[in-house]
Amino acid sequence: MKMSLAQKIISQHLSAPAELKPGTAIQLKIDQTLTQDATGTMTYLQLERMGVDRVRTRAYSYVDHNTLQSGFMNADDHKYLQTVANRYGVYFSKAGNGICHQLHLERFAIPGQTLLGSDSHTPTCGAMAMIAIGSGGLDVAAAMAGIPYSIKMPEIVSVRLTGKLKHGVTAKDIIFKILQEKTVKGGVGKIFEYSGPGIKELSVPERSTITNMGAELGATTSLFPADENTLEYLEKQGRGGDYMALAADPDAVYDEYMEIDLDQLQPLLAAPHSPDNIHPVSDFAATKVDQICIGSCTNSSFTDLCNVAAILRGRTVHPDVSLTISFGSKQVLRMLAKNGALSDLIASGARLLEASCGPCIGMGQSPASGAVSLRTFNRNFQGRSGTMDAQVYLVSPETAAASALSGYITDAAKIAFEKTTLPASFLVDDSMIIVPDLDPEKPVVKGPNIKAVPLGRPLSEISGQVMIKVGDNITTDHIAPAGSRVLPYRSNIEKISEFCFEPLDDHFPARCKEHGGGIIIAGSNYGQGSSREHAALAPLHLGIRAVIAKSYARIHQQNLINAGIIPFVFEDEAAYDAIDLLDELEIEDVVNLSPELSFTVKNLSKGTGFTVTHSLNQDQVDIIRAGGLLNKIAAGSSDL
């Protein structure tokens, strides 16, 4: 059988024989795991409850999201993460060392291996031919405990690239083009696999921009082959020994095909408020800009920032623009300092931020009221920046730099600069990676804000009122907001639940407490965006037993299951329209939950009914019956 690259890697990591047919349940052996501080505290609290002595994967813990230590809570969480990592055998990256995905690509990604990460942008490492999948923290904890990762075999989409990018057109514009065609839900249940002569034009950092933003398609992951470009990058990182050539068979058959002619691409942007609201940059040439933020795990590599410096060199930022730069890693920052590009950035009037996620998840640099903000990030959901009425556009670093000079959205193709290539070698400094010693005598330190993980309850009859009704493309930022006001409570589900659905309905927590919880009604693609399982655990704490939606984003659906909340689907989407807030619903005979079984839901308030289905396999049903994955593991139904 001729196999795609994804099929080859997956077949070598199956923990039990399975047919690689889309929709078939498969279990993957995981080689590497990755956590970051916004999701990692929950991951390790859950790992501790599993009773293992050490992790079974090559595991890495990064502090990159919430590095602002404005109170004791963030610092306490960082201390917990470092001490628990040491206890269980996890490599720990200190705050300031850089962004998890940039760092992992630089130092630890290995072609042909599997990576499971508690961050939705874990597929970044697909740029180096890894099956790299984002998931909820509990799935990562289970993988670290040695439990295979369960997933439905995705469809494989072939994306063939031809031609060559013109001046001012970038890898960001390639993924923008795919988002324009496929939308933010067009990749759900799919892997995007890149090939064709056009990939030879893309370095590993450029490929990582594409695989990173594949998450905005809802894709399971994206990946490039391991070829001479991969070898060049690894050798320059001092890791040539990690290389192995990997590619699809020449006659591999795919479930879907796309082709993009790079010669025909032009600079693109994502207009407010969705990553798939794609337009030519030139259409917005009259748009005045107030703020520009360059960085994030999408575009903070050495070459990205050298290109920015080349555009800004000898020029100054427009007086009406605030420009910030976030560096992908300490490696990037030190190399920019060494080659003079950092001096160019400083001289231009750019403001330098820490090597961290920063503004991408609302940690500082919120725009002014109603401001236009250009960002080289991966998401522009309304309010994610910290300012609800801000107009956030996603652009390439080159477009961002050109716009910083003019004060208006500007096509980078009109600016003369020499594109940066990979350096002769990268500056390797792993001094901020703490190697674990597994010393059981060293305490795991937990501050007063770190609370126990809430547990679901075994499956029983479900009835209750509708606690909230929401529309399509609701993000985990809507359900469990990020930002400097909320993220310090990431280790405290009781407290963070007070912010649940705040951007949409700030009465939701009080309503749940008044009525003892109930049911959520939602539109299509419910739970897109971040992998944060707080968006399932906070509703669980507030008494939510089920969600009924038109469709779900992959990671959030599994997070709901892991929490013991049933993700039902409307059999007839028209039934959604007839449901109102506080309607009393009763799901009949739900205690007999089994794969492929549908259920009748009575709307007792209106005297009507409708049918719901679900996509749970037997393993997921067993999780729901136990009241969540932690309960199932504790009951001994999974082997550690």
C-alpha cells in the first residue's frame, strides 16, 4: 500500500493494530509531550492524581504564557511547575527562555516522532515531519503516564505547493490562502500534508508558520516532509544526528487534494474578528494603524525578526504607532544582539518585550479603545487582545514592519529589503533548560492559589435548564477568557469559573449557581481555538452536565468528554432555533449511553421534543460513564 507521510508515522506508532481509515479509532504511542504554564498546572495536578512515579515520555514543561509576576499567583505556579517537573522527570524551561513551540522546534523536535502538547499550536513541530497534536492537559497527563493517546484517524489532505514566493509575500500568506478556502472549521478531523516543488523554497521556520496556523483550520495537525531543508536546519542547531529523511510515497492516495501556485500569491491579511476573514493587504491601504505587535509562536523566529529589522533599518516608527517586538526564544534574542539587528529594532523606536507569548494571549499591550492593531499572531478573536472594541488584523512580519513606518496598512512588496536566510549556525544555549534529577526528597511546592482538580460524577439521568445559548464559532476565549486579569487563576478552577462566558454573558456563573447547573446550547464549531481545558472544567464546576451543539472543535469536544460532560449533537439543526434560555430540558434514557445511539430530548417548558446524537466511541462512552477520564483511570480501567 502506498502511504502518505502521516500514515507512515502513525502506522509506526500504533499501540494496537488498526485500520488507517478516516473515522476509525486508533491509539498512538507518544514519544514526546509538551506543556506550557497556562495549561500545565492542571496537567501536572492531574498527573499527580494518577499515582505514577515518573513520566514515560520525553517530557518538557515551558513557562511562556503568563510570565508577568504582578502578584504571588504566577510566581507560585512557576515554582510548582519547576518542582513537580523535577519530581517526575520533566525538562523545565524557565520564564524568559522563550515560547514553547519556537523552543521545541529549535532544540527538541525530531522527524518521525509523535508529540502531544497541551497547547493547540503544538502542530508547529509538524514543520519537522512530526505528528504533533494539540490536546487538553488531561490527555497529555495520561500520555506522560504511559497511556496511549486515543483519537479518530483523520482524513489526509494533500497540499501541493508550486512556484516561488514573490518579494514581500511570505509563508504567512500561504496559510492565509488556505484559511480563505477552507475556513476555521474546514480542517476539523483532517491532517494537512504539504508537498510539491514549492516546499523547497521554504525553510523550517517558514514551514513552522504554516503548521502553526493550521490549528486555525481546526486541523488535527499539519506536516512537511523531512528533506534537505530539515537537515540544514538541524545541522545548524547542532542536532544533525536527529535527522532522518521522511516523505510520502510517490503514488500515495489522499482523501482530499489542494494545490497552491506560490507565483500567484499576494500579501494577505486576516481582518477582524476571525483568522479566516482573508483579504489582500492592498484593499486596506487607507486604514490607519494605532498599534503593531510582532512576535508569537507563529512569527518570532530569527529570520522573521531579521526581516523586520531589515525593513526598519535606518528608519523610525510612525509617531502615531506603538510597535512592540516579542522574541521567540533567548537564542533568537542573543543572535539578534550579536548580528546588530537588535540595535536596528531599538533605533527604530520599537518597544522590546520578553521572549514569551505576551500580547498574543492578552498578557499586556491591550490596544486603546477602538484602536486598529496589526499583529503577526495566529488569532484575532474579538476581545482576545484585552480590548473588546479593538480592530485586530493578522499580518506577516514584513507587512507589520512596513505598516509601522507608514502608519497605514502597507503592502510589504512596496518596501525594498533583502530577505534573510538561515545563518551559518545557530547560537545554542540551553542553560535555561533545567534537567530533572527525580529526587523524591525535594518537595513539590504548591502555593495557596493552587487548588484540587474538580472531578465529574458517574453518568446518571440528565435534566436541567438551559444555562446559556450561544451561536457559531464560539471560542475557548469566550468560555474561559485569557488575559492578565484571569490567567493567574489557572490553578484554581473554582475562582476561574467566576469568569466563565464573561465576554458573552457575565450572569452565566450566577445563573448556574442559582439553578444548580444545567445544559449549554451551542451552534457549530463550538469550542474552537485554545486547547485550555478550563473551558470544560469551569462549566463542570458550575454543574454543567451536557452540551448540545451543531458541531464541535476537536480538542474541546475531547476536553468535555474527559471532564465527564456529554457533547451531544442536534440531529436536525433546526431544533436549535426553538430553544430559549432557561428552557427545562430532559434527556431521556441517557443512562443507556452507547456508541451510535440517539436520544430524545424533551423541552418541558414548551411541550416539544427533538433528537440528539453523538460521535462517542466505546472508550469515550466508558469515560463518560465513569464521570471523566481521571475517574476512569483511578478505577483501574486503564493500565499505567
